[in-house]
Amino acid sequence: MLKNFKIDDHAKSQMIDEIKRYFLEERSEELGDLAALLTLEFVADKLAPHFYNCGVQDAHEFISERIEDIFELNK
């Protein structure tokens, strides 16, 4: 079960298909639906939060720079 993210069934199905395709093309391994789902859950629960936090940090830095630009308009 995905703990950190809510993913609709259609998107989850597409992600599972992508994982299965990746393993087949890159590793010549055929994954079943359960193995692909468990891989998706691992990535979403253990790795995705790191990438999400990086995105939040990048957004914070971008907004902070724009706010500084606004303050430079003061006369």
C-alpha cells in the first residue's frame, strides 16, 4: 500500500506497466504485476519523499529569489 502518496488506479496501472517495461528492456527480466506493484510501493514510500523534498527546496529558493527581486523595486 502506498503510504506517502495517493495515486489513482489509472496512473498506478500505467506506472506498473512502465516498471515492467523497464525491467524487461533494461534487465531482460519479466516482472509480474505484484512484483512491479511492490517495486512501485518501495520507490514511492522510500525514495520519492527525497525527490519531493528537493523539489520543495528548489521552489523555496526560486520564490525567495523572486521576493528579493521585488524588494529591489522599492524606492
